[in-house]
Amino acid sequence: MDHSVKAPHYGDTLFYFFQDRPFPALTSLMVSQHFGRLPQHEDEAEILRGGLLLGYGMHREAGEIFAGLINRGAEPAVRDRAWYFLAKIRYQRGSLAEAADALSRIEHPLPGALDEERALLAGQVSLALGDPQRAAQELRALLARPPVVETAGGADAPRRSIFSRVGRWLLDAVTFNFAREAEAPVSSTPSYARFNLGVALIRSGDIEGGRALLDEVGRSPMPTEELRSLRDQANVALGFTALAQDDPERAAKALERVRLQGAHSNKALLGFGWAAAAQKKPTQALVPWMELADRDPSDAAVLEARIAVPYALAEAGAYGQALTRYQEALAAYDQENRALEESIAAIRSGKLVASLVEGNPAEDMGWYLPVTQLPDMPHQGHLAPVLAGHEFQESFKNYRDLIFLDHNLTEWHDKIGIYGDMLDNRRQAFAERLPQVRERASERRLETLQRRRDALRNEFQSAEDTTDGVAYASAEEQARQAMLERARGLLAQGGDALKGEVDSEATTERLRRLQGALTWQLSQERPERRRQAEKGLTAVDGQLAEARAHDAALAAAEQEQSAKFAGFAQRLAELDKRLQTLQPRVAALASEQQTAMQDTVIVALRAQQERLVGYADQARYAVAQLYDRATQRPDRADQRQEGERAKP
């Protein structure tokens, strides 16, 4: 089937689409659909519109589009993609059974990498439904497939690229339960599938099978930073699974494969220390814990390491050092709590959102654009884990979308004023030029022309009564006729007086012959001249009719144009009123979204404060135990001395 672009307006939409400008792509697409400019791409355009709307979080509108494609009996390939996107919408909204039903209705493989994403989604849905066995089955089937290679050529390549790309955008709003919160490149799908399959097998009770898959991911060389991070995550998952199974030796082997500077290094260091402690090796546990304790205290693993170090020292018998470390940890927790309060105060003042928007600009709306520049505010290290979370990323994207819409509405409000000025100028120019045009085509001038035409028609009718053709003589011929008549008159008046000077008989004969020649010429050309005269009169009639129609059109245009001007003015007024209604709404929503973003971060920081309280309580309890142990030692020494004296 030929899937080349046949409608220029659809090509215009795709231009913006592949320029990563979804907003103009969506608006141009909707305008083209409104005016019926895409009859050759009707179903494809609807799929694209639904995907773009879904990228903006408009789940209801996108769902209606996909459901409409299914209900109206679109071609099977389009219908399958619609079921797939519907499944994604339902999964996002928590309708898991409905998502599984939509996936089951897909009858054919989806194009390109989109089918891999369908298989991943099927595994996610099964896991969310509490069916790890089925999830494992889906993911095994995915791993058994040959890798997808996207070809650059072929008539179907643009179509595959479009819908695979739409599918990848939709992943921005879908979180993978275990391996990722945002989309991975298509080439990394097998690695993520192995990771998720390993987790599914462990959940289903196949511990060894799950460990084998996670171990495969944890040992594999990875070409990109994202996949290296996944490898670290697999090793962390292996390590903590082994710790939960009371197998610290296996845990240590997995955790020592994690990079020291990766995103999962802190958790790995913490787990490695606990693995050593579980093997009764407190001095070995001190190595990763002391490294971890000196890192940024905004991480919960670092805070835990602050009390894990003195715990290991106490286990090693270094009670004095342990006491000192516990006291340092308490001081650090108190300092960290004050820093958290400062961060919360700065967030409430609005510095967080303003700094994020300034440091992470976006030219369009709807994209998953992660926060790459931390806000310039005190103790920004507290914010990194929260800002990296999916919930905050989505919230920030929504806020950035609202800011984009606010700027767009402001720009259109300014344009409405410009359009109003243009309309006033055109209305004034029309009012000034119309009288001049009407004057040139006035009714009075038309009446004069009509009278002249009627006179010509009368002359024509009179000429019809003659047969000599004199009535059709030209001006030159009429002048010759007059000259001949004057000559004959002179001869008749001169008589005998001219006999000595002019041969009157010869002259009379010449005049007679000239008159005969002229009369014969007029008689011979009379039919043609009559036809030309009638043709000319017909042309005059047509021109007069055209002039009257033009005059009537001018009169109608005066009324119609006035109505058009009034219609445009009314439309501009309505749009301006609508903009004035939308702008406060968007501003209010942006304010609410900003508050929600701030609350999300503050809740996370409050949770960190609660953890600090828990760690501080543990540290105080440990200090009390150390003091208690120290006070009990002298009593035990005295008892031993009394026992020695009591011996015989």
C-alpha cells in the first residue's frame, strides 16, 4: 500500500512534527482537518492527532479519537494502532482490565519498534494485575524475537517512523514499574525486558530464574550511560534480593559490580556494608560506609551511613570512636534539619519554580524534557532526588505547558489588537475609494451611454430601409460624397460662364463615373458593413449590460463588505473576549500547578526530616547503650575483685 504524502497540508503538519514542534503540528493539523484538506490521510491524521493530544495529557479527547476510529471501521492496521493507544490511555488511568482487553484486540503485529513497546506494555499490565506468570510469558516472547531493524527506505518507512515516534512519546506519561520512569530508546528494549522479566520471575516465586536474568543484565557491557545505569540497578536489585534471602556473600558479589560514581552507588555502598556486617565483618563494613558517610547528606543512604559507621565501630569494640561518631551524626542530623527548613522556606517563596523555568527553558509544550539544570538556591542537593522523580517531572512539564499557553495567549491578544487596527484601516480605505469608483460607473453616465446606443440603433433601423449602403458609409466616403455633390452644384451654377475654362461635359461625365463607383462600392459592401454594425451594436449592448452588472455589484459590495467588516469586527471582539477569559484561567491554573509542585517537593523534604528524626532517635538510643555499657564495666570489675578475695 502506498503511504506517501499526497496532501500538501499533511506534509506541512509532518514538517513541524519531525522538527519536534508538536504545538504548531497539532494546530496546523486541526486547521487542515477543519477545512477538509486531508481526504487522502483521514485515518492517519486522526491517529497522529490522538497521539499529539495524548502527549499533552488530554486522555479523554485522545480516547474519543481512537474509539471513533475503531467504531467507524478503519482499516485493520489503523484499528490495531488505535487499540494499542487506547490500551496505553487505559493503563495510564489505572483501568488495567480494560487495558488488557484493548491489547487482546490487536490482531496483527504493529509496525517496527511499536510492536516491541506493545509487548512491554502487555508485560506491565500483567504485572500490575498481579499476574507475574503471564508477565513473564509476555516478556519471554519479546526476548525471543529477532531485533527490529528500522529501514530507511521504502514507501512505508515514513508511516512506521511516525507511529513509532508517537508511541515513544506516549511512554513519557507511562512509568515502568521496576526499571524506569521514562522512555528508553528502542535499541535498549531487550535490556529493559530482561530486567523486568527478572523482577517478574522473582515475584512469581522463580527466584533462581529471576536472579539469572538480573545477573545477565548486571554483567553485560553497556554502550550508553542509560544502559550502564540499568546495569547498576540490576546489580543493586540482585544484592538486596540476596540480603532479603539471608545470602550476604552473594549480595556482596553483586553490589561490588556497581560503579562508585553512578546514580545507584550510594545504595550499593550501603548494601555492601550491610552484607559485610551480616558476615560479622564490621571492619570490612566500615570501608563502604565511611566512604558513603562523607557524601552529600541529602541522600537517605548517606544519612543511614552516618549511624551505620558507629554501629560497625561498636561491633569492632571501638566504643570511644563509636560514641564520637554517634555524636557527630546527631550534630549532622540537626544541621541537615535546619538546611531542610531553609530549603522549604525558599521553596515557599517561589524561588524553586522561577529558577527551574529560567534554567530549563522550553520552546514548545508537551515534550518530556527532564530537569537538567538544578535551581540556584541554598542546599540544592536536597532537591535532586525529588526533581528526578516522575511525579515532579510530569508536574513541571504541566507547569511549563501552562507558561507556554500563557505566552501564546498573550501573543494572540497582541495580534488581535493589530488585526483590529488593520481592519479599521481597510474599512476607512474602502469608504474613501468606493465613492470614486461609483462615480466612474454612475447611473447617470450609464443613461447617457444608453441614449447614444439607442440613437445608433435607430440609425441602424433606418439603414435597413435602404439598399444603396449609403447609411453605412464611412466618414471618408461621406466626405467624398459631399465633395461630389459640391462639384455637381458648381457645374450647375456656373453654366455658360465655365464653358471657356472647363469642359463641362467631360467633367460631368467624370463626376457621374466617380459617383457610380462610390455607389457601387457602397452597395457591394453593404451586407458586410451591416453585419459589422449589428455586431458592434450587440457588443455595445453586452458592455452596457456588463457595466450595469458592475454597478450593481459595486452597490452589493458596498453592503456586503460593510457586513464583512462588521462580521470580522464581531469575531475579533469575541476572540478578544475569549482570550480575556482564558488568560486568567491559565494564570490561575499555573499558580495552582506551581503550588502543587512546591507541595510535592516540600512533602518529600518533610519525609526526609522524618527520616532524620528516626535516625536521630536510633543514634540517641545507641549512645545511651554505650553509656550504659560503660557504666556497667566498673561494677563488673568490682564484683570480680570481691570474688577473688572470697576465695580460700
